[in-house]
Amino acid sequence: MWGWAGVFLGLLVRGTSLAIGLGPVWTLAAENLVQGFASLLAAIEVLQRWLPGTDAGSVAAAAGVPAQGAPGGTLGVTTTVDGPQATLVLAVYLVAFTVVAAVLLQRRDIT
């Protein structure tokens, strides 16, 4: 999913440097800030359940990877969302990235 998000960003901003810069900023800063403040505000906690990083970590936890905080746990793997919901949300992200990227590619690059 993250690779496809990178392709989407590259097509969206039409340059590799901005796309490469936005990816880590999103995953390392934005999602971590939301996760940090999720316990303080109910609206942010709801938002957290729909973020791609949280759902990717929840899919990994559902697949049997030890969650963050557990003995032998992996950083970023959480049990915030159950496996089927997380898989569905990631599939929606993939479809949305694909559709928007295809539309952008068709309008901008194919004559």
C-alpha cells in the first residue's frame, strides 16, 4: 500500500523530490501526532482508525506479528482496529490511489 501511495504522490505532484519528501513526513510526523493525541480527543481517536498506517499495523497484528508494547513486539504494529476492517480500509485506499492516479495519468501524460 505504501508503494502505491508513493506512485500516487509522484503522479499527483509531478516530481520525485516532493513525493519522496511528503511520504516520510506523513508516516513519521502526521500519523504519529494523531496517534499521540488520539487518547486526548475523541474526534482524533475516530480519525486514527481510518489512517493507513494504523490500519497497516492492525493488518500485521491480525496476521500474527507481535504488537508494539508486547514482548518481542514490532514498532508500528497495533491492535487499534480489527483485521477485517483494517483490510477493507487499506483496500479502499488502494482503489482510491489507483483511480485518482489513472485519471491524473490520462489527463496529464497521455495525449
